[in-house]
Amino acid sequence: MKISQGMVENGTVVGNTYDKYGSKNVIVRRLMQGFDNSLTELVGKVSPQSIHEVGCGEGYWVMRWADQGIASTGSDFSGKVIELACANALERGMTSDLFSVESIYELPHRTTKPELIICCEVLEHLEHPEDALRALQVAAKEYVIVSVPREPIWSALNLARGKYLMSGGNTPGHIQRWSASAFKTLVSRYFDILEIRTPLPWTMLLCRVPSVPRSQ
């Protein structure tokens, strides 16, 4: 699978800097298994017929869900990383039409609404996460799954491995930082929270679009 490996577009690091899903590092594999288990469990609770992933990167999850027979698509603001996602799809005998270049803020303009929208590891990169949550609220038919790094655990783990010392362990490009409780409070302004998962070191929420739209 092609990975961006620290590729930069318009001054922003896009995609994954390394193949975290294929890593042989025991600690990385354990952490990613926790993320995988939580996301898979929450998707299973919805049993969606259609999924759209926002910030899909190189397409790992979209292709995985497609292999399971779920109508899946993905979008990312980065044209470079979508090129990689399309190449990965073609290598697996899938159509490149699974992927599109699209900002999260453009989601309300979509003509169709997927049953489930997944937005993992995106909101922490955004200057206006509230606007992004409003966009998700409009674009989803019924369900949304969102996840972000759980602070201060995320930064503490970075410091423990000697990374990003000058920024207190904050990963480059992360301009928002939430504890689990702060993230739940934010998301609850826009969605009904159905399930909460905290795989180390993330906060992951399964949400339902409220019957009466909320705007804070």
C-alpha cells in the first residue's frame, strides 16, 4: 500500500508519515489494534449500507469496508493523497471512483447522504472544528463516528518516546487539543452521543444526527 510518508501540500503534512497499519513495532501494533477494534465495533453497531470517510488519507479503511461489501467512498482535502488512494484502489482491482478531493466544509453540498460518515483524526487539524461538525450534521443521513487524539495522554506518549519536546509533545499540525470530557462536551452540542470508546490514546464517539438540528 502506498503511503504519503510525510508528503506536504500547501504547507500541510498530508496522509500518514508511515504505514502504521503495517508496522512491525509491537507497541504501534497494539495501539492500532485498539483503534481498529473500537472503530470496527462501532461500525458494527450501525451495520450501515453506505459509509463515507472524511479525511480518508490513502484509503485504507474505505477499501477495507468495500471488501466487506459496504458501499464505501472517501474524500480528503489533499489532491496528492487522493492520488495515492486511487493508486492503492487500482492495485487491489477496485475503482478509483471510490475517492474524491473534497474539504470537510464542502460536505453539505453533496447530493446524496451516506448512512454513516466517519471522521477520524481530522478535527484536531482544523482551525474551525465547530464549522466542521455543523457540516457533518448536515451531510450525514443518520450516524457519524468521530475520533481525536486524547489529551494530555497523546502528548505525554510523544514525550515518553522523545518526540516533539519543544512543543510539549504536541504533534505538528495538531492545532486543537481535547481531553475526553472536553471532546464529548463539544460534540454533544451538535449530535446525540450513543457510544463512547477510549482506545489508548484516542477518544472515539458514535453519534446520531439529532431530529432537530443543533447549532451552537
